[in-house]
Amino acid sequence: MEEADIIRQHLNDDIYALSAKDGWYGNSDKKWLLQQIQSRQKAKSKLPSWYGNFDLLFPPPLSVEQASSELTASYKASLVAGGTLVDATGGMGVDSSFFARRFQKVVYMEMQPNLVELVRHNFGTLGIPNVEARLNPDGSIGNLPDADYVFLDPSRREAGRRVFLLEECTPDLLSWWPQLTARYETVLVKLSPMYDITSAVQALDGIAEIHVVAVAGEVKELLLLANREKAGLTVTCADIARDGTVRKATFPYDDRNRSIGYAREVGRYLYEPAAPLMKAEVMNAEAARCGLEKLHPHSHLYTTSVLVPDFFGRTFEVEATFGMGKADLKVGLQGVAKADITVRNFPMGEAELRKRLKLGAGGEITLFATTFGKKHILIRAHKVTTKTTEK
């Protein structure tokens, strides 16, 4: 049996049970086949077009975990285009494969020889002729070739542990940043979504664009773009649906933490900002654009009496607002056996509150536990489906 057939046959098997089983791999390398199966399993939702291509070779699972998804790689590539781009931290090559659609030439650089060989094989299989894969043994930025554009996704692991500070990553962006911005017209950097935006702007001179990128409502990447020709600083929030459609909005950097008015009562509609707005701290700016009022300085929930159809986030119609007293709960939760619970600025966590209210999970009702004024309240609501457009 061919190795590709063995991988295909066992692709849905439990990898640990499979590793204990003998004989299924024939004359092939068992360890290598296990790597291929486990890595493909991790790539199933992340890299769907690669997952089902059995002519491709996969790196160890950690490289798959560190790779961009197809959705985020496509978004990244949409930000730049031109003659030559250097992918200084090539990894599995997913980003390079999408940059290749936007550039005449991409130079893929990587410290690990096995990944360089894998990318050469895979890109030949995929028919991507305009990517040159090169080995950069020590990972030094000083070894990078000249180009107009450079992309870096610094490794956030050191001695087996995760790191988040710029100076702890490989390569060390803080040390190399002046040389990078002097040498390349455009520098695009991917950071951990946990990294603080204010700290990044303060540490790295010349940032022109910040992109907070989510997939299906979960923030996945923080992108920084430095460009010599661009003036000002903007923050773009993007949420990519599973089908590839993108909802995004761009704000001036100074709109972060914008002040906004507070509601005197909970209106007919309740608004929960999308995750990238929260990460970028521009939820007040989006609410101001939509004419909303905030419930509380620390709740990050907004309200209005009139439906705003293009709010960037989730919209709910309020059914009832009530306190935590026994009589209030009896009336407010009448007929409700299960609900989704969202806790914002509330003294209980979701699990504790669900246990106290004796509610199952799911259903059509969402229960918001929050603070309004000086009171802890519950808001019973159901989701409103609104048409959104890219802004």
C-alpha cells in the first residue's frame, strides 16, 4: 500500500491508539506516518485545501500549530502587493503561498533545513513557481536579501515555553527594528493576539497600520504594518467568516478609548461589540458611530431604542431587565429552562451563575449578567440577525 493511502486510511484514527498498534504501516516509517497523520488532523479546519492533498508533505505538529490559517494568510496577503517580498520566518510556508499570489517573487527564509526542503517539495506540487526557498541557519535578519517588502512572524517559543515580549521572540524585533525600517519600504509583522497594542506602538517606530484579525469571532492575529510613505496611524478590525467573507472597519488610532455617553435605561436593543473591536479598544468609537449609549464604564455593552442594522458585533432585542432578587428572578426567567449566558462586569462567573439560576445551556435566549449604574442586573434577550457590509 502506498504511504498516501495509509495516511488516508488512518486519518480519522486516534493518534495515540494508532501509535500503540503494530503492523498497520507495512514497510514504511511508522514515526513519519504518525507525524503526517497527526499534522493533517491539526490542519483539517485550518488548512482545508492542504489537508485533502495527499501529494503534500506535512511538518511536525508544532509547525502546523504555529502556521497561519488559510483565512488569515489570505487577509494578510491582501494588505500588500508588488515586486519582491521576503518572508523572513517562513515556517510551513502558508503565508508565502498566499503572498505569491500578490508578488512577482517571494523569497522564503527559514532556519530549519527540513522545512526548507518540505516547502520546495510542496510548492512544486502546488504549482507555485515564484517562491524561492532559502536556508537561513542562524535566523539572522542581517542575512535577508534586498526587497521592497519584508514579512516577519517571530517565534514565540523559547526553550519549550511560550513568550510574549518582543525582545524574547526570535528574531528579536526590538534590536532589529531600526535596520528593518531603514532597509525595507514596507515591514509587515505578525504578533500574538495577546500582545498589548499600546506597547507595540510605543516600542516600534513608524507603524502606520494596525490590524486586529479574528476568525468567526475569535481574535487570531495582531498585524503591524510600517511604511515610509504612509502618514498617520489607523486601526482596522477584521472578522473573517468561515466562508471567507470579511467584515471590517477602520478607525483613527486616536479613536481608541474614546469617551461616550451613558444610558439612563436599558433600551429595546442591546449591542455587544465584536471581539476585534474589544481588542483594539475602539468599541466606544463604533458605538458612537451608531448612536448608541453605554450601560457602564466597565461593561462594554451598549443600548438604543432604535435598531441599528450595521453595528459591528452582535445585536439583541431585549425581552426583560431584572435584578437578582428571588421575586425578580421568578418573573424574569419564567418559561426559561436553558439559555446562553454572557457575563460582563458582574460578581459571578458564568458557571456559578448558571448553577444558581438552574439553567441549561443553549436555546434561543441569551442572558446578559452585567452592572448598570450601581446595580447588578440580568438582561434577557434574543439575537437579531442583521445584514452587515464591509466598511
